[in-house]
Amino acid sequence: MDLNSEIKRRRTFGIISHPDAGKTTLTEKLLLFGGAIQEAGAVKSNKIKKTATSDFMEIEKQRGISVATSVMAFEYAGRKINILDTPGHQDFAEDTYRTLTAVDSAIVVIDVAKGVETQTEKLVSVSRMRSIPLIVFINKMDREGRDAFDLLDEVEQKLGLKVVPLSWPIGIGREFKGVYNLWEKNLKFYTEALKQKIGDSIEVENLEDPRLESWIGASATALLREEVELVQEVYPAFDPEAYRRGEQCPVFFGSALNNFGVGELLDCFVEIAPPPQPKQTEERMVRPEEPQFSGFIFKIHANMDPNHRDRLAFVKVVSGVFERNTNYRHIRLNKMLKFSSPTAFMASKKSVVDEAFPGDIVGLHDTGNFRIGDGLSAGETLHFTGIPSFSPEHFRFINNADPLKSKQLAKGIDQLMDEGVAQLFTLEQNGRKIIGTVGALQYEVIQYRLEHEYGAKCSYEPYPAYKACWIRIEDPVQFEEFRKLKSRNIARDKYDRPVFLADSAYSLQTAEQKFPGLQFLLKSED
Ligand code: G4P
């Protein structure tokens, strides 16, 4: 198959949700539909367990397992589908944000009883900044939950999405009987006997079919007809182009656990979701169909074995064909590198690949050359943009607890930051180092890994900051003034960019008012 056909048939996406909404279950059901796994439970057992919130050793163990679920690829209806895992654990939010830089679209899972939750809001707002096309899947329809119209209002308001239902639920909870598919204009409902079976459903051609009443009862039929009419009046017609521009968001209802609504979702997804998209670089826009290979690193996974400090760097192929044993240019280091055993991921299996196409993810063994955002190319200088850092939520000074091991500590911190475990800020005033994380538990993980992988010891001290704001300097004179005034709160990030570590929402607001020539951004610029 030629490059263009390979590109057209690829769909690379992520599933985002608040923990517990059903992301793992949906992923697994998609893999089952795609025939990529044979039984339920395969992905689920790889999930980072909920107990991990209070047990970082558990996270350490699971870190190894999660390599396997980083990318799950399968073939379906002639398409090559790459699902990128977006870890749902609250401590992994930064990692999840970064994965969104490598997807071409996303599916948002919402629990029908809980509605829009905080992590969903955060992840959707990041997706919207990048205009990532989104499909919403309202899950757990077999449980008592919210009224569908109310829930869609909430999705529109809280997530700022223009929704278009493409399926509609028939009842909810114990009364849930199936879905009417507005996309294919047919109706599928299920009985207890069909629960858990993949691909089985009873189809009805249209809503006027007289058999409907005998199957779901007169009142459910009347309600369904009425609601579908209302849906068609209230919501705009679905426009696939508007969806691909990130302006319209189709919605499906179902129950992942009971395989309900998942097939409809997948069939529609493969039709409408965008193939690999062009990617911006500082130099120019790179298009997937260009013959020369290029790609960027969006994730780095450390080896679990402390004696082998090699890591797996995940590259997303942006253009051309990636080939094994071929020299590629590491752009930041201006160094040619060759990969003898690049890894591809199919479902939960890994294997060595000879070639990969745009949209594919390849795992590269790395001995410390890569950091998040690095680009690789056949030769051209390309700096990929759109891979920012986001403000951490927690901040602590990091101190060296063993003066004889300061080199090891510096190296350890450097590598862990390259991996994206946390962010490092250096105070301008005195050079002290501050670690910023998304979840407080990361501090224990860092301490443990520094000791076990690098032989270094560290201790922490509180640094009371509210947010890290990258400073865009429009007026250098104002920056100098601000710097004098707030010298204790100005730091540099890993790339030497100036950052204001605001101690409260109030001080951030005051700074914004007093210094209009400076912009305070909650994410770094590319
Ligand atoms: P997550 O990855 O988003 O964190 O969610 P996950 O799929 O693990 O699902 C969270 C819980 O919700 C699981 O139950 C799962 O079985 C359940 N669930 C997922 N989809 C549905 C659905 O459509 N209907 C119902 N009723 N439940 C659903 P758990 O008890 O926490 O885990 P487990 O013991 O079942 O594995």
C-alpha cells in the first residue's frame, strides 16, 4: 500500500475522562469489537489500581505494566486504529495533557449519573485549545442517572461544546432498553440475554416500525418518538466538517460494560474521525504525505530495572515513512541516530517494526538522548510546536541530602524532568531548585527513584506557590520593574524561560493589573 493510502486509513486518538467514568472499560470493548483481544479483562488488569492514591510503590509496579497499554493498535473495517492511553489517575494529569499533543481526535467519556467532572473539564479545555475533534460517549446508561437533555445542557455549558446527539437512549437504568441511532437511522436494543455479547443486537429500520411497541412497550415507544423529534428540532444537523474543525461534537449514549452503544460509536468514529493531521513547526507546516520522515517525542517511559537506565521514547510519526536501521537526525542535539529495534504496539503486544506511517507511534530505546518535544527528521531542521508545559499544582524546594552525591542528584533530576515526571524551576534570586508536580504523590515517587535509580538522596521543604505562570514579556522595562518587586518569586524553567511563581490568586491578579506589558500564562509557550 502506498503512503497516501496508509495515511488515509489511520485513526490515532485518545480517550479522556474523569477517573471511574469507564475509560478502561470502553477501551477494552473497542479492542474486543476490533477483534484485537479475545476476552474482557485483558486491559482492565493493566489498569493503575485505585489504591495507588496512597501507595506509590503500587504506582512503581504499575509503571512497568502501563508501557503495554501506552498504545493499543488494532485493525477495524480496513482502518488502522491507534488508541493512545491517557492515564486517568489524578497524579498523571501532566502526562495525559502531553498525550493530547499526539492525537488527531479524542473520545470523552462521561458517567451519566455524575455528569461533567473536574478532570474532564481540564482535559477538554486542553483539547479545545488545540481544536482536537471530540466525540462524547455518555456511559453507564444501565444505571440510574441524569436526564439526557439536562446532561447535554451541562456538557454544552461546562465544556463549551456544541453537541449533536447521534444516538438517543431508550430509557435509563433498569428501564434502559437500547439506543436509537440517528447516524444510521436504525434502532438497536438489547435484552438481558444479549448483555455482554459482542456484536449482537436487534435492529429495526425506523421509528415507525409497528413491532417497536411489542418489544419495548407502548409508553417507551411514544416517549422515544417524542424525544427523537425534539432532538431533531433542538440540535443542529450533524456536519462532519464542523466536527473535524472542533466546532461540533457528536454524542453517543451507551453502556460500555454491557457492550451497548460501543459498536455504533466505533462505526461512526472510523467514518468521521480525521486521519493524521499536519503538524506545525517553527519553520513550517509539515504534512503527513511528505515523503521524508519526521516525528516528535511526546512521552518517555523509564526502564523499571534500575541497572538498565535505558528508556523508551515514544515518537509520533508526522510525515513520511519511518524505517528501521535508518539514520535520522535528532534535531536538538544535531546528531544522527539509528534504531535497530523500534517497537510497535498492537493491542497489548509489542513487536519490532520495520516501518511505520504517519499517525503511528513507535517506541525507541533511548539512553538519555531524548526529552519531551524533541524532533527527529530525515535531515531537515524542524522544531515541532504545540507541546507546552502546564502549570503544576504543588511546589516544593528540593535539597540535596547527601553532599557526596550531588552529581548523581543533578543527573537524576535532569533525567526525571526530561521524562516529564515533574517540572523544575530555579529561583533567579538564589539558584534554589523547586519541583512542581500535578499530584503531591509524585514527590515520593521522585525521592524513591532518585535513590534507587541514581543513588542520590533528597529532601523537600515547602514552597508556598499557587501557580507557575510563564511570563510573556511585551514591555522589557516593566519586566525589570516586576523582577525587582517580586524577586523572591521569579524563576527559570528547564529551558531558561522566565516564570512567575505566584503565591496566591490575588497576587497573580494584582500582577496582571499592575503590569499590563506582561502576560502571565498558565502554560508555557511552544
Ligand atoms: P476508568 O478507566 O474511567 O477509571 O473507569 P473503569 O473503566 O475502570 O470503570 C469504573 C467502574 O465503572 C468499574 O467498576 C466498571 O466496571 C464500571 N463501569 C464501566 N462502564 C459501565 C457501564 O456501562 N455500566 C455500569 N453499571 N458500570 C460500568 P468497578 O466496580 O470500579 O470495577 P470492577 O470491579 O468492575 O473492575
